[in-house]
Amino acid sequence: MNSNILKAIMNLVDTPNYKLRETYQENHNRANSMGDALEEYIKDIFSETYNIENQKERLEKISEVFSYLGNNSNPPDAMLKNGDAIEVKKIESNNSALALNSSYPKHKLYADSNMLSSACKSAENWNEKDIIYAVGVTNDDKLLNLSFVYGLDYCASEETYTKIKTKIKDGVECIPGVEFSETKELGRVNKVDPLGITYLRVRGMWGIENPWTVFNYVYTKDTKKEFNFFAIINKKKYLEFSSEDRNNFERFIKNNNLLAMTEVKIKDPDNPAKLNDAYLITYSI
């Protein structure tokens, strides 16, 4: 079973229950926090398992859809078989930025990245994947807002981030009189104290503004609604989906007056002077 962002949006509309903590703790016993609950919800809408109560049946269906499922220590959060990667982020305020910690923003996901586990790299035969940032705003037990945006449209190319990381790393290691050791982080200083038993790790803590802030020039949520969703898919990416998937999606939109798709121009993350054709998909209840 192949899945994609278009099918996930249709499933989201067909299962309008956004009390995630209640659903995933009491009914399914799958999540210990709202972050976990949001990840489980994203898995369900991509694999059409939201209404499956039997855990064994649900897991089997999820394994048909996803080639890899990760966690905070092993990104990404998920990879669709022969499809996109997915990174799920939860924030608790409309103005909050996304905390990416030691991982810089991903324009795309590359199989040769040293940030990925061997299990991820060997999950299927792949070299690069487009990555969807699924970002949810939560309050107590409820999902208030959700957005799907592609790294291609959201983040600059990898060299933008690796260049600044390399400059900082090289600068730190040039400090005289300090003993450094090889590390994947920005630096590690050994033998800080007279006994030589203390070390210092120098780590990068990346963050990025949330999609509602970044794309506020094309989308504004309806504050009178209990739940708002938007997705942005650049036109080139949209046309890569099969004609069957696109036709089904567009037919679904015509039959649902709460769901809309409009053409917009979005800034290129590598050159904001350049505007790219894209589709804005919105839904609110």
C-alpha cells in the first residue's frame, strides 16, 4: 500500500477528532505525551489506521506503508515506502519556533547523511527523499492547528547550514591552548581540569520559525474555528504524484466545502527574490 500527503489530507478530513491525548492514551494506550500522541496520529492518517482498535492489525498495516520509523535520537520520525520522509514537531503556541536541537533544517533527506542510523539508510533502496514537516499546535489534550510543509519550500539547501556549522567548528578548534578531540558535534574539549578528567561538549542547538510565521503572507488561520489545517505543496512536487492520486484528491475537494486548494506564489528558501508556483490547501472546522 502506497501513501502520500494527498491521501493523508483526505484521511485527516474523514476523521475529524482532534482530542489526541484522550484518543491515544485512553482508547489506544499508545502514547505517554502529546508529542507521542501527535506522532501516532500522523502515522494513522498516512496509513489509514485511525479507526483500527486491534493493535496487531494496526501495526501490520503501518508496516505496509512505512519503511522506517524513528525517534528523537534517530531521525526522521518516519519514511513512507517509495515516498517522502516525515518529521513531526509539536509546539504549544502559535508564535513558538521549532526546536531542532543538534539537527539543522532539512531541505531534503539524504541517505549518506551521518545524522541517520544504519537502519534508516538500509530501510529501502534510496538516495534522497523529500521531507514533510508535520507541525502541530496543541493545548492540553487537543490539536488546535496542523500544517504540512515540504523542506523544499521551508528550508534552505543543506550547504547553507553546513557552511555555518563548519565555520563555527573550525573557529572553535583554532582556540590556542585547548585540547580538542574528533567529534560530530561542534567541538569537544578534553582535560579541562588539572586531573584531566573533565571534558566539555560544544553542541549546536538549531531552531526555525514555525510554518504559520514563515508562510503568513499566503495563509492566515481562522481564529473562530476549533481546528485549522494548511499544507503547501509546490507545483513541481504536486505534478509528481500520479494522475489517479491527483484526480481523486481534486474530486474529494469538490465534494467537501470545508477543504480548499488555491494557487499561490511562495518564496524560494535559497533566494526570496524568486517566487515559486505552489498549491495552498486549507481546511478548518
